[in-house]
Amino acid sequence: MIRTILVNAVLLLGLASASAGCSRAQVICDLICECEHCNDQREIETCEQHATREAVADAYDCGDAWATYTTCVEEQGTCDEKNARYSTMSGNNDVCGDEENALNSCIDAASAHDGVR
């Protein structure tokens, strides 16, 4: 019951931050959907996913790590127009992997549950 309430609260925070203006989540969502030609449903799902990650980062006081990660995604990501795929992969290397790991570590360190199990 409490978990459901927490999940719903995070989702609502994510939706609120996405609708509040041009958040980092919205920037990333726009890049992905422009490249991947998202239909309406896919765009909603993609934007909600990133808004939720942003809300979680904010809730755990990891906004700086979120900003660093999303800036990397924005600046280092590329659009494969032939396959309509936005990615931060370069060969077998995720060029934003360190930034994403730092974000996840920040969230895990702040979690009362010691991170994802």
C-alpha cells in the first residue's frame, strides 16, 4: 500500500515537472521523439519515463547528477536517421555511461532502501 502511494506520488511529480515547462526531461524526450518519429502514445510514454527519472533524482537531491547525465545525452547522443534511433552508444561504449552510473549511485546512496534490489 505504501509502495503504491510512493510510486503514484513520484509519477505525479514527474508529470508535474514535465508540464511545468522545458525541463531537462522534456529536452531529452524531444530529442528522442524527433529522431524516432514517436507517435502520440510513444511520446507520452517516453516523456513520462524521463519526467519520472527527473522527479526521482530531485526527490533524492540528485539534481546535479541528473543535469550532468541529461546534458551528456543531449550533447553526445546521436540520431541514426536510417534506423530512427537516438542513442549515446559509440560502438560498444555508452559515452554517457559514467554520468548515468553517477546518477544511479547518487539515488542509491540517498535511498532508505539502499538502492535497487
